[in-house]
Amino acid sequence: MAHEIDQSFLALPLRALADAALARARALGAQHADFRFERVRSASWRLRDAKPAGSSDTTDLGYAVRVVHAGTWGFAAGVDLTTDAAAQVAEQAVAVAKLSAKVIEAAGAEADVSLADEPVHAEKTWVSAYEKDPFSVPDEEKSALLADWSARLLRAEGVDHVDATLLTVHENKFYADTAGTVTTQQRVRLHPQLTAVAVDASSGEFDSMRTLAPPVGRGWEYLTGTGWDWDGELAEIPELLAEKMRAPSVSAGAYDLVVDPSNLWLTIHESIGHATELDRALGYEAAYAGTSFATFDKLGTLRYGSEIMNVTGDRTAEHGLATIGYDDEGVAAQSWDLVKDGTLVGYQLDRRIARLTGFDRSNGCAYADSPEHVPVQRMANVSLQPDPGGLSTEDLIGSVDRGIYVVGDRSWSIDMQRYNFQFTGQRFFRIEKGRLAGQLRDVAYQATTTDFWGSMTAVGGPQTYVLGGAFNCGKAQPGQVAAVSHGCPSALFRGVNILNTTQEAGR
């Protein structure tokens, strides 16, 4: 169903504020200025054992002006919805740029901020793909559905507790700049999640099993059967959890792994997504989670993985969490190669980094999570492509003599270069002679980024492809949070090091 931009957002004085701010920035000598007005409504619900445990509903509304003046950045934000106030915010942004220029000069450096060219996108409107805005659904209906799902799990033998959460976001943005680009956009996204907990009263041992349904750029229809089989998954969890409680602890060593998309998306996020942010690879981003081993001098030569590894950056994927029409610098959404046939061939860029490194244009990776934050280079939907004629997950498992099938994400750890890592999961199944032979516990796989992706010997076909992701990717200081998706098929990795987490912890 195609939606239009909410009239309540369009009724705000978007154009008048933008015109006042941009005119004032021009008059003060800005080489570039952009105006961004945002309204972001976020709501959450949490139930504990089918009973309400908390909820929130907040709206962040305001606008920002960003300028390039005499080769330096300037930025300011405001909430007063008058044209005089918007012009004053532009004055503050220019004043910040002038002050920055003095600091740069005092340090003996040269102010050199400029932006890669971008075609003008005049009067463009974009709305994400969803059927029913979750904010049009009464809160009572949301809580009732979560309570019903929780009660189903609690009625099952061996389930002692259930946590249920639902996060929903409705985001509107209006953007205008001095080049003439004007865009108005609307995005909806949500993330439902249930976790069942089992406790062995005699031993004190406990464990959990979480739903695998990923967060998505969809509407309420996602919770009522479009895009995920909730009834099927909820019916499976109690038996899987009971089996997990009885499962033996893994023996550490080298194993072949079949990694399900519900787990592999997170490894992609940490070892490819962050590593191919060019500001991180250049060292511009270092304070939050480090830089990257995939430095700019390795573009076109770094062997990232095996020849069957093909990874794209994508701002256009339907229902992707990082999918947009235009980014926060007025750049149109695109799809491009990051890793081609196992070799690093691209990065994620904003307009500043693109110009600095000689790229023709940005690929649309600027984003600010609120009106009071400056846009920074953020992650696109970074996805591992399937083999068009690839195997099913069952056939990948059938090709393994001794291994582990990894399902669902859990904890992870990676170094400040996005290189040495280890990941755990929700469910681990022993593979013996091509067949699943029960669950294992205390499993983590450990590798370096290039060794892990180099050990990939098969990727599944399109029928195994799932778009996973997260609401809470963090970056920058002050910290910002962005939602991002990662699609991937099931994949086979040979000879990966497996740790026993209980032994590693000294227990």
C-alpha cells in the first residue's frame, strides 16, 4: 500500500523556516548550507510474564542548519518554529564555522572542507514500504498481542519466564539546501522480540531462547503474518529451549560451520559493515569502536575473503532499516559493490569523504539520528549476496561430515581494527555425517576477518536469503544510533576455530 507524507508534518512551517535559514546563510557568505527538519516518534512496550513492565512514547522535533563557510563546518540546531529563529540558527552555524577556522589557523592547518557534487533533486517525496502504520494501532491492541504470545510460551512445559518487547519508530524528514535540492520523506520501522527463559530449580542452571524475527522497515502487518511466521516460531521455541537445557557442552577445536542468516548478519555488520566505512578506514572515526584494518591504500587489492564473496552496500533494499530515498546531504539512494569476488572494491561514503578521497560522488551514507545532531557517515544496508544457483540450507548441512549449524545472534566481541573477533549465537546444532544430531552449548566461533571470510566455500541460494539487522548501531561522539539491515544467505565455512565459552571463562 502506497502512503503519503503525514499531513500533520506537512502542516509545519517547513518551507518558510528553510527559506529563512538558507537565505541568511547565503547572506553571511556560506559556500554551502543545508536545512533539515525532523520529527521522530519512538514508542516501546515491554511485558514480563505476560504482564506490562514498561512503555514509552516520545517525539523528537526540531531543525538544524549546517554550513560550509571559508572551508570549515558550522552547525546549529533549534526548536523555535519562527522564521526569525531559523535565521538566527543559521547565524549561529556560520559563527561556529568562523570560530573553527580560527582554531584550525592557530594549529597551522588549512581549512579544506568541500563536498562532492550531487545532482539537484528538486521537490522529491519518498515514503518507505509498509502497509499499516503501527502508530495507527491502539496501544491496547499492541499489548494484547504481546500478552497473547507470552501466554502461549508460558503455557509450555519448561518455560519459566517470558520477556516480550516491541519497538516502533515513525520518522519524518524535510531537507533543503542552497543548491536547490528539496526532499520530504517518511519511514516506518519496528522490532518485536520474545525471549523464553528456563530455570532448573535443582541445579540453578538457566538458559534462554529468543525469537529470530529481525527488525524490519515494515508496519503493523509484520506482526499479523506478513513477512514472518510468528505462530510457527512460537510453537517451536519451548521444545528447542528444553533441548538446549539438556545439550552437552561443546569440545573446543576446528569445525566446519553452516551459519544461518539469523547469525551471519551480525558478523557482516561488525567485520564488513563497520570496516568499510571510509571515515573509519581513514582514521577520522576512531574514538567510538576504533578504525579499520581495511585501509584506503588496500582498495582494489585487499583479499577480503574467498572468490564467492560478493558484498554490496545498499540504500534501496525494500524493507531495509537503512533504506531511504535521499540521505541527510540530499544524495539519492544507491546500491554499489563493497567486496567483489573476494576483493575490497568500495567503501561507504558521504559527500565530504567522497571529495577528500577523489570519488566522483557520495553513495548516500550521511545520516543524523535527531535534529540536534550533525549528519555523520553511517552504514548502509550491507549484504552478502547469494549464489543464484546455490544450495539450500539443508544441502549445505548435508555437505558437512563434522561441524556445527549456527542459528541466531547473541554476544560478540571484535577488536578496534574490526579484525580479530568471536561470536556466539542462540542455537548450535551438531552436524554428523551431513545430518543434525542435537544441540550443543557454550559455543563461540573465533577468527580474524580475512581468515573467516576466506574459509567460506559455499553460499546458499536466494531461497536461503534473509534480511536481518539491528535498531541500535552506535557511532560518533556525541553518540548517535542508527537502524541498519544486513541480508545474507546461509553459508558454509571450513575449519573455523570453536571455543568453549565456559572453559574460556574459567568456570
